[in-house]
Amino acid sequence: MTDDRLAAFGERLEPAELDWRQDDAQQEAPFSTRYDDVYFSRDNGREETRFVFLDNNDLPRRFRAWDARRPFVIGETGCGTGLNLLCAWECFEQHAPATARLHLVSTEKHPLSREALERVWQSWPDFAPRAQALIAQWPQPVPGVHRLRLAPRVTLDLHFGDAATCLAQLDGQVDAWFLDGFAPAKNPDMWQPALFAALAAASRPGATFATFTCAGLVRRGLAAEGFQWRKVAGFGRKREMLRGEWQPDQRLSPHADSRAATPWFIPPSPRSAAHVAVIGAGIAGTSVAEALARRGSRVSLIDREGIASGASGNPQAALYVKLAAESNRQSRFYLAALLYVQRWLATLDPERSLWRDSGLLQLATGEREQRRQRRFLDNYALPESVVSDCDATRASALAGTPLAHPALAYPLAGWVDPVALCQRLATTPGVEYRRATLDSLEAIGAGWQLALSDGQLQVDQVVFASGHASGTWLDGLPLQQVRGQIASLQWTAPDAPKQVLCGEGYVLPPYAGRLTFGATFTPNDGDTRLREADQRRNLEELSRTAPALHAALCADGEAAALAALDGRASVRAASPDKTPYAGPLPDNAGWRQDYAALAKDARQRFTAPGRHHPGLWVSTAHGSRGLVSAPLCAELIASRLHDEPLPLARELVDHLHPGRRLIAELIRQA
């Protein structure tokens, strides 16, 4: 087992082990049999949360005074039932100004099931709307970061895994800490020096904390990392508790320690994001525009051809990932993106007018793929609610059409109407679309002057998200053109798949009376004219993916089938390592100068942060999986521009950084 796999998925998350007991008010309450402890006070859990965490972090007053453009950030160890989070949310709505935003970050090693959460909150009717928002988006038990949009002004990042490990990978800073979790005597593995070090690394200067415990190991651990603590009166039967703040004498950079070995990934300092230009109106650009506008940015969305005119213009597209047999950072990102896009779409379009979570079958059409899928299942510890294996019989039943091969079943995947989705995103309040060409770009003061084909535009920051057309502006970042052609035809017959079928090609469930399948994959080809040879290839691939469907289509012969087909060709952009670029635009010459010594010794260490073009950002090279990858990359970029915690572990943020290619090129020369 590699270290990367341990960091990625490790062992399967062990769920909470619960017993249900009556509290002092004769209400049913959860009890952890694993830790032999209660989830909240038997005196009054809600009042304990208010006293210990809200009042001792002075949150009502701090919320009332909050006028920053960035959100107020609360970090928590031990999500449990979510009681502390819901109480903080309630307090925020009661006291904060209407323009303020709240960002919650919580860790949990043993998450409750959705059913257990429903059982917890059914006896708290006054919490019902907030609890239902949490329950509806409660993520699958997969290690990593799961971003939930609880309300227009409230975001929650659930970090599933060990608290110290998760917080050490937190890319963001916290204003107030809820140090919860089971008592040190019951859960000594959590209250370790590594936890206190991670808390300090993720704290803003002046960050406060509160905790119910006064245990000596907690006091010593906090003090060792620069936290000033004091004992105060506890709640109920607890005589004392701790509260305090983090204000060390020296602090060079919030990123210095976390990226000591990779200083080039230290992000640029925050600057205004009041007005942002997004170049490109496909899924990459429109999802960035929506994410920024949702946070209060004014967005100018610019595209020379129109909304979803390029690779995002297909009538239907699969929400599809193909994870590597052995876990790696790329697969970890794509799994996180798949889980995120399902929650994002369900929040954006709960009626499913633009998409369907129909499920997807990744077919093993040959012995090689069957071996790969067996290795995948051996190496990953994912719940069956995310992915499971099925033989040809079960796959056929799920698909609703006869299949000849076993498959991996992804029940949360599906398909989307990319044109309708992009159009919906482009109409987000705060987004203004302009059909124009970007002719030139000039830095002016703390912003940028854009010369467009329809006039001038001055903005604070710019995001390039126009696929391969972005290459002109990316200061040497390598991009590859990849041509893809789909086939489609009118289809009303019943023998069509109910789920997305993927082999070497794919076929989608019929939509709007049409059946779509494909797609060809031709690197280094920018031609968008339809080719009969590619239609033949699509038809041939359909015979392997869905033989019964192919037989029905070709009932009158292949020539008749080809004559019935139409299609669409487009050009995608890909990076050399097939991972998207998402992050700040590096200064190519500056990096090559500052880190030139890597070409002689890859173990060389540096202290200089990476130089970036101020206020220029990139979301491109999404390849054929952009409908999955682009929304999470958009959330990452919008979070960075608005000085929020990021929705991915730091090592995955760095994996997406556009400058990774420059560093890789230098190291290859060593």
C-alpha cells in the first residue's frame, strides 16, 4: 500500500456506533458505544452548546460587528450530530448583518448515517429547516473534504477522517474554534500534539477557542502552540472549562510551514474581487461566474462565440469519471468532484430539469479492463453507495437493456444537458454576459484593463476559462487540443439504456426524443467538421458497449443506420498529465529563474514564494470530464478569491495548480 493511497482513502471509514437512550427530558438521544460517551449534555445539549462554544467565543457580539467581505470562519473538531453547527448557524442569522457570510469547517472520523441524523433531529422541531438542509446534503462516508451549501450565506465543509490529519491539510484560516469531540479520557487518540499543531497552523491571528475540557494534556498542548488559555466556569455539572485565543509573537506567513517543501504553491495575497471578468462561457467559465456571483462579485462573462458554443455545446453529456486502479491524487480529485457535482446540481436544480442522477455503468468489455476493475475494488475502500461491482446479469437489469459484460456501478453519476446548464449559470444574479473577443490585457493599478471587440472593460481580476482558446493568455502553460465527435438520432423505441453506459465509448439514456452516443478521441486535431469515418467508429464502439441497442439501430443495415445519424464535433483542451489547471497563473519566467536550481538537484529547497501574475486565474484543460471537474474547480477559485477555506485538501489544491507543469519540467532536467 502506498503512502498516497493511505492519504487518499485509507481504510473504509468506520461509522458511528450508536445506542439510543433517554436524556433527562425523557427524549431519545444518541450515545457512542465506541467511546462510551454522550454526544451532547444530558442537562441540555442546546444550552451547553450556546454556553460553551457560542458565548465563550463571543460569537453574538462578533457576528453583529462582522463587516468583512470574506466569511466568518468557524472550525470544529468532532461534528457528531451537527448540533454545534446548527446552533452557530442560528446565532449567525439572529445577529449578523444581512451581507455577512458564515463558513463552517468540521471534522468527523466516524460519521453518523443519514438515517441516524434524521432520528436525532426528529425530536427538535424548531431546528427542522436547518437540520433538513444538513441531512439532505449529508455526504457519502468517503474520506476527504465535502462541501455543502446549507443556505445562500452559509457554507459547511465536512472533513471526514482523523481530525489532526484533516486539519493539517486544511487550506484556509479559522476565526473561532469549537474544540469538541469525546472527552480526552474517552478519546485520547484525538487530543494529541499533532492536533494542536494543526489548529495553530490553521488559525488567523487572534482566533479564539472554547472547549468543555480542562484536561492537563489539552492545556499543555494548546500552550505549546501559542494558544493563551484560561479556566472559566463550566456548564451544568462541569465546574470548569477552557477558553482563549491564538496570538503568537511572530507569524511570517499562514502558508510558510504548510508549504515549506513547495513554496511555489504559496497562493497570492488576497485582493479585491468586487468585479471579475471570466473569459469563456462554457461549463468552466459559467461555473466560475456562478460561484463568484454567489459570493457577491460582479461578474462580466465574456465569450466570442456564445454561451456553451464550444466543447460544452453537446446536447447531452455524461457525469463520468474513470478512477485509476491504484489510488493517486488525480483520482482523489475526480472522486471528490463527482461527489461535489451531484450535491451542487441537486441544490441548483432540485427538480432535475437539467440533469439526471440516473446512475452509470463502467463496463469491462475486455479481460484487461476486468482485471483493472478487480484491482480497483481491491485497492479502494469505498461504500457501495458510491461504487460497486456487478456481473453482466445485474448490469443488464440496472441498464434496462441486455449487456454482455460485468461493470462497476456508480449510482450517483448520470448525465446533464450542458447547454441548458451553462445558460442557467450565466443568468445567475450578478453575472452579465458579453459576446465579445478579448484583444488585449493591461495591468492598471490594482486591476486589469481589457480591450474587447465591443469596448473597454476595467476589472479587479480575470479568470481564463475558454478551453484551448485560453492558451494565448496562459504564459506558456502547455495545452493539447483533443477532437471529439458524437453521434445522435431520433429515438422513441423502448430498448434504450436507463443508465449511462461507458466502455471505450458511451451511450446515454434518451433525452428530448434523441439518443446520443460516442465519442471519438483524436489528440492534436482542431477540426470541428463532421466526419463519416468518425460516425462509423462511434457505431462500431456502440456494438461493443450496447450490442442489443446496436442491433436495433442497424436492423435495416449499417448504411441505413449511418444515414440516420447526425452529430457534433468539438475540441476539448487537455493538459499533459490529464489533470485540469485550476488556480493562479504563474509567472513563467519568474518561476524558471527562481527555481532554476531544480534542474540540477531536484532535492533543492527554496524559501521564495512562487511569483504569479497578480489577479489572473485559470480554469481550463478539463478534457472530456469537464462537466464533473469544472464546478469543483470553480468553487476552489472563487473560494481563493474571497479568502475562504478551500473545498479540497491542500495537496489536491497543489495538484491542480497550473504551475505544477513548470516545476515538473525543471525536475525532469535534473
